[in-house]
Amino acid sequence: MKEVIRNLVLEAVKRAVSRNVINLPELESINIEVSRSKDPKFGDYATNAALVLSGSARLKPRELAAIISENLPEDAKVLTKTEIAGPGFVNFFLAREVWHGVLSRIHTDKESYGGSERRTYPRVLLEFVSANPTGPLHVGHGRGAAVGDTLARLLKKCGYELHTEYYVNDAGNQMKILGRSLYIRYRQLLGEQLEFPDNHYQGDYIIDLARELRGAPLGEKLLAMPEDDAIEAASEYARSRILDGIKDDLGYFGVAYDNYFSERTLHESGAIASTLDELRRKGKAEENEGALWFAMNDQQDEKDRVLVRATGEPTYFAADAAYHQDKLRRGYNLLVDIWGSDHHGYVPRVRAAVEALDYSPDALRVLLVQFVNLVREGQKIAMSTRSGDFITLREVLDEVGPDAARFFFLTKRSDSHLDFDLDLAKKQSRENPVYYVQYMHARIASIFRIADERNIDTDMTNPDLTLLSLPEEQRLMKHLADFPDMLAEAAESLEPHRITFYLMDLADLFHAYYHDNRVLVEETGLKKARLFLVEAIRQVVANGLQILGVTAPERM
């Protein structure tokens, strides 16, 4: 709907220019905003066009606002009137037929309502979670998974060409530590008195893997191998088993990837060495004190960063530079990475590496996901991944279910801290946001089910939508009209949490309406119109929940 208003405004400006009422030399570069009015007394939509263009037109904003209003197309049937407000805003009042048309469109488009055809969007590669295969997923990873998978669904809904990828960090010293952790635990299980280092992986999952080895063919072979070979074999076994567990957990959570990309392949294929050579040729990498350093400028980071240690071992930064170059060489023009907030200091150097390799730094957009605190009985649960004392994502999913977890992870912006109340997530009450939204869908389904049980006619052909005259009905129709704009803006800003916010607002409107008004009334015309309205609501709820990866139940 905002696009309709925006086009009307641009048409009015062009007409005013063609009539020599105003002079604007660069019409093609006009960038104006259309926003939803918060108070109906100020209309349905407003634009800042006059405020933006007044300087170029050399007119006062209110004067230009009047000119825009006077030059709107005469056949703009969507409008009933316009008003000039404040310093120069133009407020638009839309005809009721517009909202009736929205309901009809929802009934026609069904599952596709809210989406858009692919336009000139970039090819997007979305990488998220990418947890090291050194332990099971924890709740922080779960939040990243919910944000990433919902964003993927959202971008696809809005017509973007998109692929998803999980970067498997399966190279470097951490894999050696993983192998040594398993090797020591295995030998301890066999009765050997060995000390377990503090900087090794402490979790019980390592002991579980060691138990698997006991009696298995690999377990017998490990004891006959030289220690270095045994540690390498243990590392490979642990990596494979942990990665399988990660994939299982993500599958249970409703998350699937187009590709898993192994860091090892960057080392084995020579991609890292090739990227480093290119940085040297471009003067962006220099030798100093036996190490290879990436030259940062003052605007990018506070100091230069090591690419290759004096030992000759590439750093994670070197691998990340090669990985992002590989992504861009695959033909993607927008890379979206979702990282934990503890990586915020890492963003400037990766963007700098992208720029040094002759790509725009804007080709990389990084979303940071803040920490999650689990809360039970009003108390935060203490956790430490370093000590292995943490609650896994699987444990949370088993307790509250994937639906509640996905929804709760998106009840705040991803860059805000989140307190995940486990007790609230299991409540069947209005206080539980996912229950409240799902109950809206189930409640509407029950209306049609009850009608069927009572042999009440639910035909919705050619409804008289002028009968939807209540203020609550007007608000509901307008909120349904906002759905496509909300999705488009959420996709552009990479903010999938907007969908949960939208659905919670819709739930407030619907449940209040349902409480005060019967749908299955005696009067046939009104019943048909209200059924048409609530079925449109049900469809939008289902479409929104589908993007969130949350089920839309028929019964609750």
C-alpha cells in the first residue's frame, strides 16, 4: 500500500514540474518516505515529500505540500481526501473500498499474500549458526538459528534469490584440542590415571563419545596408534559425531541448509594461500617479525591483524578472508553473516578484507545476535560453555517445543539481550505470546468447525463488505493491509523480529474483536462479511507463522 501512495506522490510531483508550477531538476533521484499514520485522525498514511524536496524546489514545505495535494491524479480513487499537517506533511485518507480490496486480495492470493515477485534484488548468501563442531548447540546458537532461518524464509517470500550455508570450522588448533580431549577421556575410561587439562573441552558429551569408542573398532585401533595419530583419529571421530548431532538438532528445530562448507577445504585447495598472495600483491599484507600482517587503516580497526603466525600457521582471519572471497567468487553480490555479539570487534577487519580484495565492503552485512539468559521460576540459570556447564538447545526444545522456542527467540531485536522464560513458554495463556498468536488461528478455525457442526452456511461468495463498519473491523482490515509492507521492510532491514511484533499486534486486535462481537450472527449478509474478514485474518496469521517456522494449529 505504501508503494501505491508513493507512486501517487511522485506522479503529483512530476505533474507539477510539467506544468511549470515547481522546478526540480533531478526527478529520478527523489527519495521520499511514506509512513503509516499512528492516529486515524491524521489519516491512513503520510509522506515527508514536501519536507525532503522543499530545498530543491525553493519553496516552504507547507507550500510544496499544497502543490503536491493539488496535483494528485484526479482519478486516484483510493483517496477520499488529503490534509497538510505540521511543518509540511501530507496526510492521506483512503477510501473504505481500498480495505475491502485488501480482503479480496488475501482470499485470492492465499499462501502467496504478502510476498512479491523477484525484482532487481541481489543474489544473497546467508550464513548463520556456523557453530564449531567441538560441542553441542547451546541456546545462543538456537537464537542465531531462529533468526537466520526466519530471515531466509522472509527473503525468499519477498522474492530474493537466496542460498543458506553453514561454515564448519573444522581446522586449526581447536580440532587438535578436541581430539586430545576425547583421547584422554577414552584412556581414563579404560582405567588410566591421566590429568585432564583445564583448557580442554570439559562437557559430559566428551565422556559420552569416549563411551561410544569403548568396544568399537576405532577404540581398539587408537590404542595401537602412535599418540599423534590417535589424537588425529579421535579428532575426526569427534568432529563427525558432533556435526551429526548439530544437524539433528537443527533438523528438529526446523532449520535446513543448502550447503555445509568445510574450512578444511580452504586449506587443502590452496584457497587461503591464494588469497594471501593476492593481498600481498595489492600491498595489503606485509611481513613483520616473521608473521604476515593485514594492513588496516585507521577507519577500519585500531591495529593491524595477523594473517599468518610466525610459526607459519594461518589465523582464523586468514581463513575468513579466503572464505568470503570464495563466497563472492561464486556470484553472490550480498553476503549476510549472522554472528554472536561477542564477535562485534571482528566485523571491521572482515569488511576491510572484502574491500582489500576489490569488493565493496557493503557486499557484507553482519547481524549480531545478543546473548540469551534462560529463566526458570524467576531466576536466571547460570551457564558456562567454558566449563561445560550449560543447557543445550536440544534440552530447551524438548522442554518447550520448537514452536515456542522459535517464536520466543524472535520476540526481541536480535541485537538486544533476551531473557527466555521457560515457564512462560509453556503457559497456555495470553501472557505467552506464541500461544496467544497460535490461539488466534485455532480460534478462527473453530468458528468454521462449529458452523459446520451446526449446519450453518459459511458461503463467502460476493460478501457485502460495507457491512464491516465497526471501528474494530476497520482497524483489522488496515492491519492486514500492512502485512506486505511490513514483510518488505523487514527483508530490506534484515529484521525478522518485525513479523512476531506484527502478529502479536494482530492477536490483540483480533481477540478484542472476537470478545465483543459474534461472527456467526443471524443476519446472513453480516455473517458472510465477518466470515470473509476472519478467514482473511486466519490466512495472514498462517502466512506469518510459516515464515517464522511455527505451526498454525487448527485446534488448541
